[in-house]
Amino acid sequence: MRLDKNGAKPSFDAEQQYAFDVLTSGRNVFLSGDAGTSKSYVTRQFISWCADNHKNVVVTAPTGIAALNINGVTLHRAFKAHIGPIVDKLKEVSIVLKKANVVIIDEISMCRMDLFDFIAKQIIYVNQLRRLKNASDIQVVVVGDFFQLPPVCVKDEKDVLNNYYGYDIGYGFAFQAKSWKACNFVNIVLKKSKRQKNGQFIQYLNEARRGTVSSLNWFMQNSSKHEIKNAILLSGTNKAVNEKNRLELSKLNTKSKTYEATEQGEVKDSDKMALDTLELKIDARVMTLINDRDGRFQNGSFGTVCELGSDYVVVGMDEGERVKIEEYTWEILGYATVKENGSSKVQRTKIGSFTQIPLKLAWAITIHKSQGQTYDIVNLNPYSWDCGQLYVALSRCKSVENIYFTEPLREKYLKTSKEVIDFYKSIGGY
């Protein structure tokens, strides 16, 4: 297993230990829970355990950013899925499944039902072949919270999928897929929050998660009454975020420099953690996009630009230390079957790379891109229109006192899917 920074094995509480034990038993698992309940932590330890036990693991996520966060690949790349509705009959099976022992899908809430069916059909087919040889099935592990952001399903795609499935699919969640029940998941819903410590905050976050509009009064009453200096602004739209970042950058009458990214091999826009063209100025607010090997900052740390070098930037971190941040290369990964010591195994392979200063302007960020992140202080524009959107925004911060709302919380902003509520009730996780 992966050791902590002191060289000791990680410790689990009771519910984490139960989840880990079920995962290592080889059964298919749906691992869920409220925001901040350490789903990612348990998953990382399971991946580490698989490596220690020589299991071939395919680690995937629906989006490029989510995949990079777990050192995996996108679902479309791993399983050769095309973009758009997937309604054709299965014609081929991804080669990586032939030697895979475990398939992990993170951020399952953003995986649409047709994509899940496409992947599950491949796994079911490969398992049928394995059983003829008395070989073990592929273990399927899906991780995420359907109360958070749903899959993207634009109108034209929804019309096609409604016709294919024979009913109105709504958001098209993965649990609605024809293949979901066939996976026979053990459902594990973690309850104990590790991000937030205040019992009342956790209680009202859980109420907001389930769509209880009366919880909004508590957030308004207990949040900061004044805009928080140096806090990141969370907003629902790219337009608002880009305008805020451009406006604040334009206010600075300081030295400016533009950094151009370079790329090699197979790189899609969805793979890029940073901008192709990054303009920075002295005194600009920025957020780091990687973890520092020396532990001086983490992915999501904030600071202020102090110096602009030719291929580096010096940032005064909010924690107090000045750090030199140089260009960083993100490897774009795929999976391939390779020969090793006379046998085949699934191995991540580099298919491309993207190099840029690992920073982004951090006066503002979209709620969608904040999923999976934790912030100390937040200014929040609560305008929301999508299921789970406001809940994701509310749950990014460690304490309600460090959230400032740019406008009042309105009942219409808090949206929860009835299908999601019914699903969690059916698995005893509501």
C-alpha cells in the first residue's frame, strides 16, 4: 500500500476500512458519499494495493481534468468511444480489457448512460470469454456522487438517446443504463466528512445535497457578510469567470508577460490543465495546478505573482513562502497491452505531452471546474441552473464562515434530480 509522508501505512476509520475490504475482495463496487468523505483517498489506496498485488488496473474518468487528477485516462480514449450519442452495436473490444484485472471509473456522475453501456458491454463480452477459460471476471469499480454534477446532454443528443432507449432519459445518469444492474455492484455510501469539521455545516450541506431549500436560510445567516479579500470567486458560467479574471488583470499597472504552451503527440483540448496562452502580471492572483514535490504548495494553492522570468514565475504563496514555479510537462496517457517476461500486461503509455507554467489566474473559477477541489475561502455567485451545481459550490469550502455570497441564495438555484433521490433510496444511501 501507499505509505504516508512519515513512511507509515495509511489508517482508515471504520467505514473506510469496510470500503477498502470490499474493494480488495474483488467484487464490483459503487463507491459513493457526500462531498469530502474521502472517496478519492480510499480509491487511491485501492489502486496502490492493486499495484502491490500485481493487478492490471485501468484507471479512467469522463473528462480530461478528472483523469489527470487520478493519473488515469479519459473513458473515450481508454475504450475508443466516439464523441456524441453511442447507439451503435458493439463492433470491437478495447484491447486493454484483454489483460485488465480491474477497471476504475472516477467521477461516475458525469458519465452518461450511453457511454456506460458502451463500456459495460465490452466488459461483459470479455468476461464471457474469460469464463470459458475459467479465468476471473474483470472487477468494475465506479466512484462518485450522483448528487453532484450530472452528465452533459445537449438537446440534439438527448433526442437521439430518448429514441434509442424508448423513454425520456432526463439527465442520462449512468445508473439508468441498461448494464448498470448487470454489474451487480456492492453499494457503499460513505457518510463521515473529512473536509468539513463543523457538525452543523455538515448537517446543512447534507440537506442541500438532497434539495432541502430551507437549508439555504442557514447558509445565508452563518456565512460571511462581507466580500473576502483574496478569496476565489466561484461562478456558474465561463463568461462570468473569464470576465472577472480579465477585469482584475487589466486593473494591474505592472509588468506583464505571456507564456506559450508547447505540446507533442496526441493532445486534445480536454487534456490541457493550463491555457495555451497564459498572460500574467506582477501582483496577479494565481492558483497552482500541480503538487510541489517539496510540499511547498499543492494543486489548488493560491498566491500572488512576485516575479516573471523567461520560463518561470515566482509566487508569494498565501501561506507565506515565496516559491519559484517553473514550466511543467503533463504526460497524456493511454493504455496498451505489452509483453513483459513472456506474459502480457496492461500498461499506461505516454501518447503525448503538454508543457506550460502550471498556474492559472485565480480571481475566479467555474463551479464545474471546482468539483473535487477544496478551498479555504470562497466568494460565491450562487446563480445555478443545473442539478447538483449549487451543492458542489457550497461544499468546496471547509467552513461556512469563510463563504461570502455575492447575491442572496434563491430557492430556484437549488436543484436535485428526483431520479437521483430515488436511486439512493433504493440502495439505502439516502
